[in-house]
Amino acid sequence: MDTLIAIAGLGIVVLLAEVINLRKFIVPITVAGLLAILAYSWNNFNGTESFYNNMIIVNKFSLAFSSLFIVLSIFLIAMGGDFYKEHPTKFSDYISIKLFMLSGAVAMVSFGNMAMFFLGIEVLSISLYILAGSDRLNVLSNESGMKYFLLGSFASGIILFGICLVYGATGYFDVPSIYGLSQGAGLPVWFPIGVTMIIIGMLFKIAAFPFHFWAPDVYEGAPSLVTATMSTLAKVVAVATLYKLASNLMVELDYKTQILIVVISILTMTVGNFMALKQHNVKRMLAFSGISHAGFMLMALLSIKTVAANLFYYTAAYALAGIAAFAVIIYVSRSGRDENISSFNGLGKKNPLMAAVLTASLLSMAGIPVFAGFFAKFMLFSQTIAAGYLVVVIFGVVNSIVSIGYYFKLILAMYTKEDNTTENNKVSLIYSIVAVLAIVLNIIIGVHPNLLTSLL
Amino acid sequence: MNVTTILLIFLLGAVLTYVSGNKLASKIALGFSIMAALASFYLLQLYLANQNISFNGVWLQSPKVFLSLQADGISLAMVLLTTCLMPVIVLSSFGNIYNNAKSFYSLVLFMAFAMTGTFLATDGLVYYVFWELALIPIYFIALIWGNGSIESRKKAILKFFIYTLAGSLFMLIAFAYLYTKTGSFLWNDLVKLNLTSTEQTWIFLAFFLAYAIKIPIIPFHTWQAKVYQKAPTVGTMLLSGIMLKMGLYSVIRWQLPLAPLAAKTYMPYVLALSIAGVIYGSIVALKQKDLKKLLAYSSLAHVGLIAAGCYTLTQDGLSGAIAQMIAHGFVIVGLFFAAEVIYRRYDSYKIKDLGGIRSQTPKFSSLFLLLVLASVALPGTYNFVGEFTVLFSLYQINIWYAVFGGTTIILGAYYMLKMFQNVMLGETNTKAFADVNWTETFVFVVIIAFLLLYGLYPKPITDLVTPSVKEILTIINR
């Protein structure tokens, strides 16, 4: 609870800092503040607690995921310092919107009441709509913001409708009470309909097939740092929330639902992967790769009772690799290039460090050992095998192989193609720092997965 | 002192080589590979004196994974093969100049680290991690420092990467499945499982996919020739000398003991495939116009026979296969080095550009001839010991396997000697051929000395390997 208030408070501090002319210190203050909040929430955690009549429930799950979100935000905001320096007057707005978004994210994993859940998702989404359209003189950014807003608010509407139906069926917004009622038989038919609608809305947010069509355009059009936010933080939040909802609204997924999840999961990873193979724009490619990762994460719903730790690990591995990759992509685009794969030609020679980081993060996403992505996939796979769904795992493996095709396209461009252009703008060091830190964290948890899995 | 020492030497070597800079890199790498070789001989002495040289540690609590590295006769033989070949391979590259040499040698040592780990790991997941880890350095070695235009090699190498990764991912599923059965990845626990024959079939097939691609057994060999041709010679040596032995070793260590029933059921098919590889490889080798590709296909033929030896599930088959792995490891490294020596002088691997070298350099010519003869398993070389034992084991199963497998000797002699004739003999080549220098001679002499020494006196290796082979056979026949 304190975490949530502190983050929102920090956002207001950032806005005030602008007023009293402390613009230079915004990024350091925010990063230090977030680190302090992180330390504070770990020190003050003593078991499951609920606040304001169950509006917020703090437990291990929410704490672990909130910490992950805070770490990701620290990386994203640290890069923001340089990224937004061309817009000095809007600087504090961008940073504070990111902080408000983080507060929405924290609310989404620690809600104890459907109203709080909806508040969280709206705070997160509205912040993202603004950020996606924040490069307002760029047509693509406008398109991105508009598309995201129209489709996203539609999905929010569906979620709200679902919440109403659940309320109509049970008489509660309170999640523990709904959970209690869902165990007994005799709920009216609109209870499952409501749950389904909520889940459909969430599938939209994580860009799962067949609700994924918004993702590529929105990712491509949005400013790179916002794309980084959407594909790491926002995706991880949505997946965690989906998991929390599914495990809290239904005691057990019935057979039909499980088959449905199997189908959606397989289609999501396959469609994402095969579309990614064709892309020339790195942001679009990573958008589709993100879709396929959403498919992997959906596998978690098949063994819903025991999978929380593995899902947490997967999301952390995926998000850290994503941050590292985007740090390099932003680095390249800041040195005066576009985001096509050809822009990465010769990076292996020009900047071996950044090329190595990008290679490592792509290998992590592809699931090659020592990088966290390997254990993430492995644990999810073995969990799913134990739940009896070997078919999904086999599709998952085939998809991992396909994904090599496009991840290596980028690696090949970096190491085998020659670069003919000579332009070389000075780029801030912060991107290299973030990239290296993120990939080092990724390797640390890759070598020692228990650091994370023991948290839950 | 235990087996982790070798791993640490290689890992530290990889780091220090990178730090030391481009000028010193090759020497530092050589120093560390010699250190690793010495360490492995010391460990061998400890092992023979019945001291404990294994290492056990906990890596992960859940899933339960142990950092368990154990050496028995077979794995120690393979580790020795790696550590003995590494100095030779590094030394063989001394005549070449590589851009960014520090990265190159660092990757080479890192690969040695991963391969040694693969041979030692007795925890399935740790083994898998090492197995995959070996793939990344060779990918970059072949990609960045390879021969020919980069466009032509990147396709071949990506294909190799995807093939091997695809195969091993199915192995990973098999391990995950076994883990759900036992709650452990330890070899000791896994071999005690009583799996039904259907389960064993699937496990066997999953492992087979991984190993058949790595070894390679036809029809999974299509990546091989191109990659051998395109990789720099050091990469080709690592691939053919050590890395494909990872696949063969894994058959003996993991596939057969974990799925013995299936191994017995599918023995005829697997043997037929392996022997088909022998014949196919030999015939295709006859037609090759590129020296490296010819050697690649000859390697395909030889490993086919080794694989056949493994799958016979007999004492002779397994120990013959291990002997042949070691012999083939040395001889193929020597042959590829001979190709490299020629390439350094003539800048070509095309057989039609060569010929008429013998009269200019009798020394090199005789060394090369000795290697060719070893490769066709002339009695007196260690290759003969291996090949003969394997053929004998095939004969025990069914005489026809031995007959078709035996064609390797006839066809092998034919294409190797024909190659030697086209490359070395004939009218004196118009291009001058500088005589081999002392590092090159030294590399050849080491390899040939090894093959002759153990060809005449194979007992030490046999004594080392036999008890462990017996142990594995009792597990297979449980």
C-alpha cells in the first residue's frame, strides 16, 4: 500500500520539481526515489496484509511483481533523461506519466477488489495512450496513439462489462468473496460470461492471438522508449494481472477453458513468430516476437496453481532482455539512423559492446543457456509437461527454433554486413549503462534462477 | 584437485586471452591449453590411483539441479582427447593471422570449456547447458573468421545452428519429461527408472534427433559439408575433432542407458542408417572437387561406422567406438591441418589447382601420407584398432552389417589415396611450395606419434575405458 502511495507521490514531486526549476535533477531524484521505495517495500513486508477493506492486498506475489516493475521503470526512466532532452518543457510530464503508469501497474497486481483492478488498468492504459502519441509532430506516433487509444478503450469497455456481469452474478466486487462464491455451484450463466469477457480484455492487453492486431502498428509508430515500455513493462504487467485474475476468479479451469488456452497459446506463438520472420523494422519484429512470448506465457495458465514462481521468472527474463535490446535499438536510432535491420549493419565492428549486448539479449529471448531466457522456457516447459500438455510444449519448441530465424537475422546484420555510412553522432553513455546492467542482471538470474523463484 | 580444475583453466584462459590483447592472444591460449592438458594428465593419474576426482555441488533448489561433474573411464578418455587436441589445434593456427585475434582465441578456449563440461556433467540439465553452450562459440568462429564470402557462409552456418538447436531442444523435452518422473536430473537416478517401452521409444527418438544431427548420421548430415568447408580450419578441427564426439559420447552415456529397450528394438534401423552413412559418405567423397569437402565426407563415413559401433550394444562395439573416436579425432585434425598447410601456400582448396607438391617438399609429403594411411586404418595405427574392433562387433550382430560396414576400408582407401595422388603427386607444380616450418612439422609429428604409439600399444586406453564400458553395459542389459 505504501509502495503505491509513494510512487504516486514521487510522480507529483517530479511535477513540482519542474515548477521550482529543478529540471536537471528530475531523473536522479526519480531513480533514487524508486530505489528507496524498492528497499522500503522489502523491509516493511511482513506477510499478507490487506488495506482499505480489501481494496489492496499486499502479498508475496504482488511484492515480487511490483519490485520487477519498479526495476524496469528505473531502467526506462534512466534512459528517459537523454531521450526526452529535445523536449525540455515536457520533460517532467513524461517522467511523471511514467511514474503514474507504474502506480497503475502496482495496483494491477495488488488489487483485492475489481474496482481497484479497473482503476489500475485504466491508469496504466491512459498513460500509455498519451506516451504512444507523445511525439506529436510525427504522423506515425499520432497513428500509434490513436489506434492504441481506440482499440484499448474498447478492450477496457469489455473488461468493465465483464466486471459488471460478475458483480451481477455474485453481488461482490471483492475478489476473495467472488472466489469463495465461485467454488459453490449454482452461479448464474453470466458469471462465466463475465469472467470470459474480463479475460478477453486482458488477452487484448497482452496482445494474444486473435487480439494482437494493434501491437505492430502501435509499437512501430510510438517513440522507441515508449515501445520499450510497452513491450517490457506493460506486457509483463498484463500477463501478471491475467494470471492473478484467472487464479482468483476461478477455482479450477475446466477442461474446455484449458483447451481454449492451449489453442490460443499455440496460435499466439506461431502467428507471432511467423509474422516476425518477415519484418524489416526491428521494432515491428520485436512487437511480433513479444506476441509469441505472450503465447509462451499463456502456457502458465495451464498449471495455474503452482506456476506463479515460474511465470515471475519468465516475465523477469523476458523484460530484462527486452530492456537491454531496446537500449541498443535506441542507441542506434539516436546515432541518426532509422530502425530497420540494415541500420544495424556493421555494429559488431563499430561498437562491439552494444553488439554483444544485443546478441546476448536476443539469445536470451531465443532461449539459449546461461541467459535467463533458457531457464524461463525450460521451467515453463517442464511445468506444462507435468500438467499433461506435451503438445503445447512441442509447439513451443518448434516455435523456439523458428524464432532463431529472425533473432539471428539481426545478429547476422551486426556481424556480417559492412556499414557504408560514416555518420556517427555522439550518443549519451546512459544507453550503454542501462543495456549492460540489464543484460548482466539477466545473466545473473540465468546462472542463479533460485534468486527469483524463491521469492514466490 | 578435481575435474573442475580443467574447466576453470579453460574458462580463465578464455577471459585472460580476451584481456591480453590481439598480439599475445595466441600464445596465452596455447599456454592455457597446455596447462589444461597437464592438469588432465594429473587427474588421470589420480583416477588410476582410485582417488575421488568428481565434483558435486548444488546449483538449483527447484528444479533440483546438481552441479555434478564426474569422471569415469569413458568421460576421462573424452576429456583427454579434448585437452590433448586443444594445444595441437591452437598451435596449428599459428601460421594464420586473424583480425581481432583476442576474440577468436577466447572463443576457442570457451568452446573447449563447454565441450569438456559436456563430457563431465552427470546431471542432465547441466549437461544440456554445456551442450548448448558449445554451439555459440563455434557459430561465431565459423561466421566471422570463415572462408569465402560472408554471404555464402552465413546461410550454411545458420542452417547448422538451427539444425543442432532443433535437435537438442527435443532432447530438452525428453529431460523435462524424465524430470517429471523422477524429480531429479542425475544420471544415477535417471538410469534407475523403469520406463514403459512406449516412453522409451519417445525418449530414444528425442535423443536420437539431437545426436544424429550432431554426429551426423544420414539423413541429418546435410549441414555438415558446407560448414566444414566454410569454417576456418581451426573451427573445422574443433567441429570434426571434438564436437561431433560429443554426440557419439552422449549416445553411450545418455541415450543407450536411458532407453535400453528401445535401443534394442530399433537397433537394426539405426545400424542400417549408420552404415548407409558409411557407404554414402564414401561415395560422395569420391566425387568431391574441394579438399575440405572431401575430408568432410570422409569424416561422415567414419563417424557412421563409430555410431554403428555404439548402437551394437556390445562390449567390443562400445570400446571399439571409443577407440575410433579418439583415433578419428586425431587423424581428422591432422588431415584438416594438411589441407590448411596447402591452403596457406596455394590459397586454394580446389583439388584441380593442386598436384605436383611432393617433389617440392618430401617432408610434408611423407607426413601427409602417413596421415592418409592412418585414416584408412592401416594396421599399426590406432585407427586400425578402433575400426577393426567395431567391424568385429558388427560381425557379432550380423555378418552383413560387417560386410557393408567393411566397405569403408576399401572405399576409404580408394578415395583417400586418389585424393593424395591428385593433390601431391604428378608433375611438379608451377607454383613454388615452401617447405613446412617447424611449428607445422611439430603438429604433424605429435599427431602421427600418438596414432602410431597407441596403434602398437593400445592397452593403456583400453584399460582405462573397459571397466566403465562394462558398467554401462550392465545398466543397458538390466
